[in-house]
Amino acid sequence: MRIVRLNDETRRDIMTNLLKRSPAQYTEYENTVKEILDNVRSNGDEALFELTHKFDKFSLNAGNIRVTEEEINEAYNGYDRDLIGVMERAAANIRSFHEKQKLNSWIDTGEDGTILGQKITPIEKVGVYVPGGKAAYPSSTLMNIIPAAVAGVDRIIMTTPPGADGKVYPGTLVAAKIAGVKEIYKVGGAQAIAALAFGTESVPKVDKIVGPGNIFVALAKKAVFGHVGIDSVAGPSEILVIADETANPKYVAADLLSQAEHDQLASAILITTSEELAEKVSEEVDRFTEQLERRDIILKSLENYGYILVADNIKDACDTANEIASEHLEILTKDAFGVMTRIRNAGAIFIGENSSEPLGDYYAGPNHVLPTNGTARFFSPLGVDAFIKRTSIISYSEEALKKAGDDIIAFANAEGLTAHANSIRVRFDV
């Protein structure tokens, strides 16, 4: 990996380079996505069947678009029993963590008859997009569905592309069964997002769409926002490690590569205060890369977006980490919790050498659907709150309104909204 001295100039160059990975940069695909969305919106199932045959080589129709209970059970019964056990334990951890995020409605009353409160209501219908093919990850199925179920969503609808044989990746169906979802449709790509956003004869319209996907899926979600809610427009995966001389270079290298293997746009960055560690990590990266199956992807990722940055001190390392606002942030320093208190912007923080990033991807319980491409400055991980709505409750007695009336009338008049003022005044005209 390239080793770079961290300063203002290199920081600017790196930020510019990382921003090239944003889905917002791929405007050349927007017209294609728009055509797909318009087609599905206008032609419904007919468009879905046509596009599925074009992109997935499967003859979809109204009779086979929905995954049957038999297909789910066949996948479950034929799946590796040990892996099912792993998924079930992971699901239990995910559910336990997200149960702690649940919000409750509340009411606060005043002696003058004022009643104020907040009503928590689960979203009624949520669509979960699950990729297929080489990007089929059962862990993402669990991470997207379980928070919605914990939130109390009435109807969770999943879409995922079929193979040319019409079958859905078995691990996806097993994870869906464990998470408790039975309504699954064999549709992928931007056309699946369109179906969920607008509805077709077979696929119901939902209120919100969540789930990862390729650039076409990401741009489709961006385009339908407003017709429905979305979780985010996700970019490529990324990891940033802050380490000092106490870190184990093998661990650091292995953790960097755990993200670099995702795809050629993935980013892996180490910021360290130790030049010796920087050299050792670079050597370990080279050694590991020769042994790993996804070597070609890793090499391209590191060539484009991999850096080892040598900082003068931990403060500079933390300032740079906050500017990058990485999806995953590992802290491998002698005072890891102290460093953690300096971090404002990160999707998930992993503290200590036994808390490597894959622990969060698969098992610990916190959600692995995280803000990418610097959006951790203003976005949070997917959670229960993504699947609920907060509604304000307001009730005033005559006494309470009379006490506040003059203030409200003055405020409304100051804004030139005399009908607002009149709405209060008429209640006290004699």
C-alpha cells in the first residue's frame, strides 16, 4: 500500500479522490434508470416481466413472480444446518440490540389543561431490496428486515432478483425465513425499486424502501424519494483504522483487506502515528493479498482508494478521520476509548484489537447498514427509528389558550399572516 505523510495538501487530495466514489457522480446512468422507472410506472407487470427477461434471463409472469412457501421451505431444508444455526444466533443478537432502540409514545400534562405529547407509529408497508448473484448477502437480509419487524411494521415486502432458472439465492430465503418475512417477489434492479415505489398488478406499493444494491438500484432509490421514503443512497464500502505503535500490524492489514475485497471502489485507509507500523502494515497487506481469493479486486481497490497516512499526532489522525467520516472506523491505540471520545463522524466505531469490522458485519448486533461517502457527518446507521413516524399531540384548554393568545396573535401579525391571528382571536371575541 502507498504510504503518505499526512498534511493539509494530502488530506485535500484524498478527500477529492474519495468523493469520486459517490453515487452522485454517476450521472451517465440516470437516463437509463429514468427510462426503467417510467416504464414500470406506466406499464406495471408487463414492464417487470420484460425487464426481468432482459436483465436476468428469466421468463417472469404473474404466476411465478412471488416466491412460494414451498420454495422458502425447500431452501431452508436444503441449507447447511450449521450455517442456519449461525444465522439464528446472529439474528438473536441483531434483534436484542434493536429492541433497545424502541421509542415509546408519551403525553405530558400541565395544570392549566395543556396536553402535549408524541405518538409513535410504525410505518405501515416497507419494501426491502436484497441483491442477488455475487452480491447476495444473507447478513444484509437480516440487518434490513429485523429492525423493521422490531419497530412493528405491519407488512414487510422483499424483492430480490431471480437466477436464469427462476430460483432465488437459497441463503437469502433462509435469512428471510429466520427474520420472519414471507412476502417475497422475484424482481431485481431499478425495476424492483420502481415496482415498490409505484406498485404494479403483482407488487404492492410501499411507504419506504430500504436495502443495498448496485449503482442502478442506488440511483433508482434516489429518483423515487418523495414518492416513498428511502433509507439512504449508499456508496461503496469503506474502512478507516486509527492505530499507534501498540497495534498489531497483521491485525491492521487483515482488517483493511476485509473491506478492500468488497469491490474496486471500496476504500481502505490507515492513519497511524508510527512510521514503523506503517511499513509493517504495508508488508503484511502485500503478503495477505497474495493468499486471498479476491486478489484482483483487492489490488484495484487499494490502487485507487487505499492509503496509509502517517500523522504527526493522534489529534491530526482524529481530525482527518472526522473529515473523512468513514463507514467503519477501527481504533487500535493504547488509549482506544480516549481516542473514541474525539470521534464525531463515523458510521460504526470498533474499539480494540478483538473488535474487527466483520464482527459488526455479521454478528454483534448493531446494524451494518451504515452511512458511506462522508454522510456519517449527518446520517446514522439503519435502526428501528427508520421504520417509525413521530406524530406530535397538542391539546389546550380554554384557560391555556387564553394565556398564550396574545403572544400567538403578535407572532402571526409580525409574519403578515393575519388569518392565523384571526384563528386565535375569534375564540375570545365577545
